[in-house]
Amino acid sequence: MGRRSELDCDLETERFHLRRSGRLQTFLLTRRWRRDPVLLEGLFLSPRPHSLLGWWFRGPHPNGRTRFAHGIVARASGAVIGVHIVVRQRDGSAHCHVAVHERAWWGKGVVVEARTRLFEHFFAHGITRFGATIDARNAPSIFNYRQLGFRVIGNATTYDHDPLTGRGRPAVELELRREDWLARPPGRSL
């Protein structure tokens, strides 16, 4: 295994510790997600459950160089409430995924707060663009992406088929460019 990237480090926000996580630790933190249809739908655009072995291969697998995982740890309780994943591409762009598995934290700004700090860090270390493809029906995710300054760049169809129709489902493609992030008001998402 090669040298760890400068991108692979712990970070802090006002309410959370963002703890870097290796593959085994991330697997252990997320293994119960493999049977949670709501989280699976948001992450993979399909609620189809995974076996434990299937999750080892399909689930997040950070390597500290091109794939990064950060456990979102609530400062007040010390509990891991979610995980954020960043996958760096060869062209300097990255894709990001987040899941907050503790439902009590839903709607409380976790995603925006954690991503704001992660984007500051990743843009400062050479990432030029973040991209995302999400289910077009996932209004909370679209709201979070728009609040962070992502713009819609296109429409797509999911690879996984809707069990009711047998066809791919509508998806939205979004992006956030480094120059747009740096142009935002200081200390705030867009």
C-alpha cells in the first residue's frame, strides 16, 4: 500500500469530529446499512439489500489515496451518526456520498455542516470539482446539494431498475466547481 494522501486526515466542525476511517472500520460502521432500504436508495439508487460479503465488495472501501471515508461523530455524545465518502478521480474531480444513519439527526443540518468542512479541505488540496448523481425524487438531498452551491448540469437514468416499472429511474446530475466554492461568502456554504 502506498503513502497516505494529505487529504486523509481528521477534521472538525462546530458540532462534529470528522474522523478518517479505513476500510475495515468503515465496513464495521456501515454494515447495518446493507439492509436499510432508505439509506441504500440514497446511496445506490436502489433499495436492494446486500449480503455481508456483498457489502464488503459493494460498500465503501476507502484507501486513503483516492477513496476517503470520514465518520461523522457528534461532539456532545461521541457517537458516530453517519459516514461521508469522497472518491477522487484522475482528472482532479471527485464524487461524494453521505449517509446519516441516526434518524434523530435528520433535518438538523448534519450534511451541510460536514460537507462544508470537507469541501474546504478537499478544494484546498487540489480537487477542482465535486459531482453527484441522485434520485430525482430525493428532495432532501437536492435541497442539501443546492444549499451547498451545487448546480444541476443534466438529467440521467439510474443503472438500477425500479422494481415496479423495470426501467431505470430519473436522476439528477449536479456539480460544484472549486471557483464557485471559493467565490462564496466567507465561512458559509452558498
